[in-house]
Amino acid sequence: MSSATQQQPPPAAPPYRPYRQVRAATPHTRAISCVRFSPCGRLLATASLDGTVALLSPSSLAVIANLRGHTQGVSDLSWSTDSNYLCSASDDRTLRIWDIRSILSGPKPADPNADRCIRVLKGHTNFVFSANFNPQTSSQVASGGFDCTVRIWDVSSGRCIRTIDAHSEPVTSVHFIRDGSIIVSGSHDGSCKIWDAGTGSCLKTVIDDDKKPAVSCSMFSPNGKFILVATLDDSLKLCNYATGKFLKVYSGHVNRAYCIQSAFSVTNGKYIVSGSEDKCIYIWDLQGKNILQKMEGHTDAVISVSCHPTENKIASGSLDNDKTVRLWVQDG
């Protein structure tokens, strides 16, 4: 066999460069429940138990705008793929859709306290805990809540177009695959299920564990081939949802009480990032499963992390004894 026809080895992963904290800010008066970089990378949205959403500079963490209107704590945020709209899920049983276009269009600074809410989605009968825009369209959102349902909404009309009696206990996460065709949901009932976004039918049960542990977060990988599932037994698992097989388990962090949102980092190698109840942030090598870094600095449980779409940056948010949003960047 000639050297020209020999199979080339896969490219080596870039060497891991550690992250360090460069900024901390306190844009809220209560615990930070969610942090989310916009897909365009120009904004960082943060949500809090104080009922507000803030839009921050992703470099300075300065507050660019405050989004007010919810009457109770906000648990989750989701950006539309074009970064023009933001959806928030709240304990007040509603979701709100916010129009962010005037902030992004510039060049004049936007009014930080303008009312940007264009739609209030009503129908859940208990806390709304999770929300996710369909990646293919800014006119569809999925939500999950403590009423045990997954709901699909038409944003333009504000109508709930489908209610799925999905689980026997609160729904902790909903997430679309990248082509928008299916949704994964996780629940305190210990199950993780795949739903047809068009019909609402259950296509597959990825995990079905009646004895717990509760599924605290479930999400598709960026390439749509895998599901990352967090459970309240200190573990994160990577599942090939086509086969239903679990391929990797990431451990070392502490997750027994809270629904901690994890993230995929793909800007410099492939990593899994998660907060932890021991006040730290953990980064694992996706393939090797080993802990690459344990980041210290927060003074309460780290509930949410977000990875910048194009830069080597991580944002994190922490609970009431801390209340900070922190920004971490890679050295070098």
C-alpha cells in the first residue's frame, strides 16, 4: 500500500490551556439561575430569582439592558439562533419573548430600561422551568415545567400549539436537536425522553429509572449525535441517542440538590463544562472523560455555565450566598 493511500491519523486535540477568572459582576439582587451567551457572541444574558433578566457585555460584564416584567424568579433563558430574540421561563407560570434587535443594531446605546417584551406565553399551570428556541426558526419555542408537561408554542401568535403530558414529575429540561425535528426532555421522575416536535409523539425513552436519580439536565450535542444527561447522583453521561447506549461518564463534581446546566465547549478542542455544588466549575475532556481543570472563585453553588460561541470564554452564575456572574478566559 502506498503512503498516499494510507489512512491519515485523526488530528491531535489542541493542548489544553487553563482558564482564569478575569471579571465578576453582580447584576441581580438574588441568586443567578442562568447565564447564556448569545449565538452572535455580542451579549451575555443572565437570569435571576429576583425576577429580572439582564443583558451584559461579554467582555466587561457591564449591564447593557434590564428586562423586567416577570413577577417571580426566572429559571431559564434561550436565544433564537439569529440572536434577535430571547425567551425567559419563570416561576410566575409564563414565558416571555424579548425583542433584542434594537440593542444589536446600534450604533446608539439602547435604552437600558425599555420594555422589550413582545409576547407573554401563558398556559403552564405551575412553574416554567425550562425553555428552548427551535434552532431553525425564531417562531417556535419549547418549554417544560412543574406541571409535568412539555409545551410547544407559536411565538408569532403566542398560542400553545401542543401540550405533551410528558412526565410524572416536574420537567427539568427541554432541548431541540439542531434541525428542530425532535426534542429531548428530562424530569425529576428519573426519565429522559425523545419527542417528535411535529406530532408530540414519544419516539424513545433514553433513560427510564423509576427509582431516581432525577434527571436534572438533558441536551443535544452541537452535532446532534449525542445527548448529555446530568443526574442528581454527581454524574454527567454522554449518550448515543440513536443506539441508546451510554458512551462516557463524567464525574468528580457535586450535583445532588440543584438542576445544574452544563455546556459543550467547542472553540478550542472539545470539552464538557459544568458547575458544581462545591462552588467550583469543572472542565472535562469530552473523549478522555478526565478532569482538565477545576475552577475556584465562587462562594456558593455554581448553577449555570455558558461557553462563548467563538471565543475561549466561559460565563458562570452562582446562588444566593454569592449572586455573582463571573467571566473566565483561557490563558495564551
